[in-house]
Amino acid sequence: GWKMEDILDEEIKVIKGTVGTDDHVICALSGGVDSTVAATLVHKAIGDRLHCVFVDNGLLRYKERERVMETFERDLHLPVTCVDARDQFLSKLKGVVDPEMKRKIIGKEFIAIFDAFAQDLGNKLGKKPAYLVQGTLYPDVIESCPPPGTGRNHSHTIKSHHNVGGLPKDMKLKLIEPLKLLFKDEVRKLGKILNVPEPFLKRHPFPGPGLAVRVLGDVTEGNALDILRQVDEIFIQSIKDAGLYDSIWQAFAVFLPVKSVGVQGDQRTHSHVVALRAVTSQDGMTADWYNFEHKFLDDVARKICNSVRGVNRVVQDITSKPPSTIEWE
Ligand code: XMP
């Protein structure tokens, strides 16, 4: 067996050899484990000739931007430019209800922002960046076709909006994929050696299109995104407090464009319904719904209705994958 320390040393040598002494490298950070570990590794090899970008697309979870930027800067000392593109994304998504349309629009905006970042950087440096870091894992390499089913895209195909294939031809970026021989658990081990904080390495997966696929229908309608963020935060925090976070593959809330009648504080209300979803899984390809204890669910539902304005009903998703997908859109 290989020791992770040896793999790390070898990777650093390879990256240094590939990039040489004066080329520059760019990387899009999603806030997830893979891109963070990949960037940290490359940063260790070539220092500040690595330039990262993190995009706030307005579809992030509660305090996500602050939380990941703090880890990037304070814990990992990564050079990251944070682009506030909330208006750019949300204005394009206004009125869009088709899930695939949402994904396409979001993918296109990401590319536009990434392209602008690379061009700006090229102008500033007087030299175009030559390489692009991607957090591609071994399973992404071997799974070359999406599983049969609903005809929707799956993660490795969908991630193509971060791929060079989707970028303008004249950028001619060469790929650096330092994790492409590793599995997720090995990436976590590598991240640990690189001092990526443990809780960060254990984060649940989060889809590229973000909360856009968790607000069903038009994401810009009313304060749907804001409500969803609050509900999701209560759910996730409760899961952490109960010590269940690491036993669950993914947990999140879904905003339904549906209102139901309730009674809150002697008042009849007509408010939103939210759904809670938690699943166990090995790889996201199949999944089982997670069976919380009655008391846990009871506490969470009460907390949500008591503290989130505009919600008077909480339901739980009790379908596995298949027949459902993990996300609702
Ligand atoms: P589904 O919903 O297809 O999700 O069962 C399987 C896994 O993939 C994630 N997912 C995505 N990840 N872009 C991504 O980067 C996407 O468009 C996307 N859609 C789903 C999902 O969160 C789950 O972990």
C-alpha cells in the first residue's frame, strides 16, 4: 500500500515539473472537498502563481460564502477572489421553472464569470494563465456514461460546466487533475495531511446549481431562497447537534411552491410547505432515505415553524433512489 505522505510528495513534484517556474494556474473553488483539496495541493507546489475564484451565485446556503471564504483564507491561506454574481445569476433565472433550463443557465453564467476572471488575470499579469486545476476523482474518470433513468444529467456530466470543454477555445488551458487517481476517502486523507479542517472534509456533497434545484419552480419568487436557507440551517444544525451528520450522505431542505392552511398563535395562516430530505449512500448513484427518530423529527418541525416566518408545515421525503433522485429537480 502507498502512504498518503508519499502520494503528496510525488504529486507536488509532478505539479512543479508540469507548471515550471513562471506559468500561472487558475482554479474555481466550489466550497466542496475536492476542489478545495486540489487547490491546496497545487498551492503547496507553486504558491501564489495559483489564482482561485469563488462565485457567490445567490444560490448558496446560509452563510456559505462567509464560511468557505474563512476556511480558504484563514485556515488554508489560499489566494481566492470572491466574485459577487448574485444579481447576474438571479436576473437570468427570473421566471424560469424548467429544471434543465435552470441548470443550463447556471452553467453558462459560471463559464462567463470564469472566462472574465481568466481574461482579467491575463491582463494583470501580462500573460494568460496556462493551466486549470480540477478536482476530478478516479470515479469521475471511470464513469464515462451517465446512468440510465430520467434522462437528466448526473453529477460527472453536470460538472462539465466547470470543465475546459465548456470554456472558450482561445483560452487554451491545460488541465491539472491532481486527484484523478484517488477515491473520495483518499482525498479526505490527503486533505487531512494538508491541514484542511476535519469538519470541512466531512461536508455533505452540494450540487453545482445550488439551491436553484431545491427551490421548486421560479427561484426568484417571493423570499423562497431566504426561507429555504433558514429551514435548511435549522435542519442541518439539528442533525449536527444530534451527532448524526457523519452517518448521513446528504441532508437538506426543499422549498415547495405550495401553500397550506395552518393555525399559529390563534391565527389562521396560509403559508409555505417545506420538505426535509436525508439519505444514506455510498456514491450518490443509489440512496436510501434516512430514518430519524420520532422525537428528532418532532423537534425539528416545531423549531422550523416557530422560527421561520412564512412556513407552517413540514413534510419528510421517504423515498429512496431509485425511484426518486436525491435532489428534487
Ligand atoms: P441526484 O439528484 O441525481 O443526485 O440523485 C446525485 C448526486 O449528485 C448531486 N447533484 C449534482 N451535483 N451538479 C452537481 O455538481 C448538479 O447539477 C447536480 N445534481 C445533482 C446530488 O446533490 C447528489 O449528491
